[in-house]
Amino acid sequence: MRSERPAVSPPTLSGLDIALEILAIAGLIIMIGLIADLWPALPASVPSHFDITGQPDEWGSKNTLLIFPIAGLILYALTSLAVRFPRMINYPVRITPQNAQRQYTLVVGMMRWLKAEVIWMMAFLAWQTAQVALGRAGALAGEFVFIIVGAMLITFVVYFIQALRAR
């Protein structure tokens, strides 16, 4: 039960934690700035969905692009809130007084990595969508999405290995 998990002092911020927070905030700022900069040049209709090959297969209002920064801000806020309460997060191992501090530190680190990775993926997708809408690209550059998804998968795997070792 989550309520029975030990309350320990919040994990201290390491230099890497601070760098990941800065990286996530930078991704948000760049994404918002990019959309604001390109907004006047965007046509009224932009791709709103892409098929498996990266070709646009649905189009919608350019307001569709606002989903990226809005979702990024929500993601940032929710993950920032979640890392303040590591007791409430699900874990692949039982949390005990002996392993709580280490497990909480590991999950908070994983969440910071994922936050930065997802925000940058969203920034890239917003930029690529705008490039397709402006006729500067014919499709999404799928390799970047695979790289980011691969990075997120590696983040999960590394976390699970560390969590299981720190039982």
C-alpha cells in the first residue's frame, strides 16, 4: 500500500537532475518560440496525423500545432509534481524502509529523463509538422522518432535493472 511506504527526505538534486530540468525547460521554450516564430507563415491547414511512413494523411487547422506546447506544459507540470511525491508512484519492487531512499531517487531520476526526452520529441514533431505544412519537407523524419522512442525504452530498461538490483 502506498500509504504504508516510508516517508523519507526528498531525493537531493544532483547536477544531472538540474541539467535534465534545464533541458526540459529549454525544450519547452524552444517549442513555444518555434511555433510562435512560424505561426504567421503557416497555412490555415497543417498536417494533423501522419501514416506509418511519415506521410500526412489528415489535415486540420493550424491551431492543431498548439497541442504540442500545451501537452508539453501539462507533462512538465505533472511530472514535476509527481517527483515531489515519490511515495505515490508505482514501483516494480516492494518499498521498504531499507530501500525507500534509493528507490525514490531512481524513479525520480527516470521521470526527469523521460520528461526531457518526451518534451524534445514533441518539439521535434511540432517543428517537423510545421516543415511539412510549409512545403519544406514531404514527410516526417521517422528516424528521429525511433531514436527518441529508443532512448525512452533504454531509460525504462536502465531504471528497471537498477530498481531490481536495489531491492
